[in-house]
Amino acid sequence: MLYILIAALAIAAVAYLIYKKVHAAAAIFLVGVILLMLAAATGRAEFRATEIDPSGNAFYDQLLVVEALFKERFAGIGMAIMVLFGFVSYMRHIGADAKTVVVLSAPLKRFRGSYWLVPVGFLIGNLLSLVIPSASALSLLLVATLLPALIAAGLTPLTVGAIVVTSSTIIPTPLEAGLIQGASLTDMSVTEFVYGSVAHATVPALVITAIVHMWWQRHCDKVDANRPVTPAGEEALAAGEDVSDRTAREAIERAQGLPGFYSVLPLLPLLLIIVSAILNRTGVLPFEADILPVTVVSLFIAMAIEAIRHRNLTEAVDSTASFFKGMGEGAAGVVALLVAAAVLVEGITQMGVIDMLIDAAQNSSGAAVLIVLVFVAATGAVAALTGSGTAPYFAFAEVVPGLAAETTIHAPQMLTAIWGTSNLMRQVSPVNAAVLIVSGAIKVNPTKLVKRTSVPMIVATVLNVVFSFLFIG
């Protein structure tokens, strides 16, 4: 019981550090290493789940465990994520991501004041997250495109702000880092995991949430219409607007000079993955393409198009430097979280928590349900407190395969449930980057914007969890 208490305190320490704005990967990694050293000091290191060649010294062996986890994560899924981040960075460099946003948001200007714009705008925003996986980057672009278009169409700024903030949620895409990891953890191909499992829960959840969004925004607008407006002091919240607004508008200006077909370039990896999966299932191709190779092919196609458009091969080749810079961003961001989470989970495993959960689930089918609910609640709480969707998911996802192997829990169901919870509940946090960006743009207190996002996102979380266990076999 003492070791379980230590593991629980470790998880609480991670949540506290992240809440205090400590870098998520650094916080998780630090606590994970401390747990490993405690395991060595208390004789628990023998329960390690990572294979190493023991040196004879328990403390040094734990460092070998960390080394093994670094090698495993960076060489496999980590490299695929880094390459994908590099491609996104290159798309941002040539302005293709902004072109996609402009093309998809332009038709909305034809509507006038209808609340049906809420579900339409929400679903379009989520489709755009296929192209721009970063919630903060997407919100920056939507602030300069979708936001003014919907306000011009007659919706209130708070309603449109809520649409923009919730545009990056649970769209099923094989380009999302969490889903790439989920596929790896379940030994499934990315397309099989995303479209054969995750989409079964998230697509119906998104459609229903779009309608809930419309009802809630209309309700809030009616309430606000009967309430006196007190904007005093709220202007100060827009202090950071100038920088973010300028960044977004510069991207849009670059997009204005691009051909229309550039809006398709960010979708190339997604399209190639889907096409290869279809061709594989029809017997035309003997393989199904993976993330890394199709992203590299997409990069070279985009580079060739840039060379032809500018009639300058050396300039086009030189511009791919942004690809490698993006890979560095991916390594410092998501891949660092992957490694840190693996270290933390190894420490928790050696403390015996996983064995305890497995024993509880084996002894009672009701306990398995309870475990799922505990994981979902913990993920949602951390996401809402920290405003981060990646840290909570990566911290808990590593545990799922072990639980699934020894219990009645189906790994894709649980992974979908906690992935969706993490990505949805971050949007109800007043410290979430997208919330701060949009609240600054429309000059309102972040808490007012969170009120607009809370009901749709909580409903979406419940729906996603329920559908994960109803519709994923």
C-alpha cells in the first residue's frame, strides 16, 4: 500500500507542476526518474517492465532503463512524429496552411445571422485541424479568417470565439500525434486504428456536439442580451493581441499570392495514407503506407511545386530548412512528452500500481469499468487544470496496453476515451493557449469564453467515452 501511495503522490506532483506552468515533459520526466530511483532504493527495481542488460548496480540499471526508453521512443513513433512536425512547419513556411484556411472559411461569408452557422463553423474548424494539428496555431489563423467572417455573418463575438477555440478537438486523423502513438500501442496500422476504431466514436460525438454547440451559444446569447455589458478592465486582456494578430495576418497575406491548389498541399500525407489503404484492401498494392514515408513523399512533391512556381531550384531546396527546424520542434514537444511519459509509467509500474489495477479488474468486471472511469476523470481533470491536451494523454496512454492484456478492457476503447477526454477538456481551461489567444482577440475575459465552451465540450467528452465502448469492437 505504501508503494501505491508513493505512485499516487508522484502523479499528484506531476499535475501540480504542470498547473504551475512547469514544462510538461520536464515535470513528467523529473518525477519519473525520481520514482525509478526510489524503486531502486526500496528493492522494487526487479519489477521493471523494460528489458535491459543488468549491470549489477540497481541505480545504474535504472539509468539504463531511461536510455532504453529514449532509444525506443525516438527510433520508432518519435521519428514519425518529428517528420510530421517538419512537414507542418514547411507548409507554414510556404503559406499553404493559411491558404487552406482561407479557402474553407470563405463560403461562410454568404450566410447572414443564422445560428446554423455555429455547427457549420464548428465542423469546418475541426476539419481544418486535419491540416493544422496545433490548437494555438489553428486559433491564430482562424482569428484572422473564420472569426471576422462569422461575425460579419451576424454571430456574436463570444459565439464565434467559442467556435474558434473548439475547432481543435477530436477529429480522427492519422496525422495526429496521440493517435499515431495509439496505433503503436495497439500494434495496429494508423489507418486501421483511426478509421477502424477511433472514428466510430469521435465522428458521431462531433456531429451531436455541433448541435449542442448551436443550442448552447443561442441560449448564452439570449442570457447576455438581457444583461448589462461591463467591459471596464477587459481591454487589458487584449495586450497580447497585437503580436498574435500580426502573426496571423502575415500568414494570410502570404496565402493571398498562392495558387488555389496550394490549399490541398497540407492534406497530401492524409490523402496518400487513405489512398494507399484503399489500394491495399482492393489488392492493388501489397502494402499500406505509413506516416513517415508518405510525409517525405509529400514534402518532395511540395518542394518540386515550389521550385516550378518560383523557377528556382536552389531556393526551393533551401526552404526545406524549415522542415528540419520543425522536426526539432516535434522532438522538443510531443516526442519529449512521449519519452517522459514512458519513464513515469515505468516508475509507476515498478511501484506495483499496474499490477494492483490488473488484479482488481480481473476479480470483478465492475472494477474494470471503475478503472476506465478513474482514468477518464484523471485525464479530464489534468487537462482542465493545465490547458494541455497532450501531457495528460501521453502520461496515461502508456499504461493501457498492460491493462488491456490482463483484463477485459479493450485497448482501442480506452485509448479513444482518454485521448478524446484530454483533447476536449483542455478547451474548458482559462489557461489554454487557444482560449487566451481568442479572448484577447475579441477583448473578453477568458472565463467568459470558457463558459461558452464548457457545456459543448463536457457533452462531447461524455459522448466520446460512451461511444468508445458502444461502437468500438
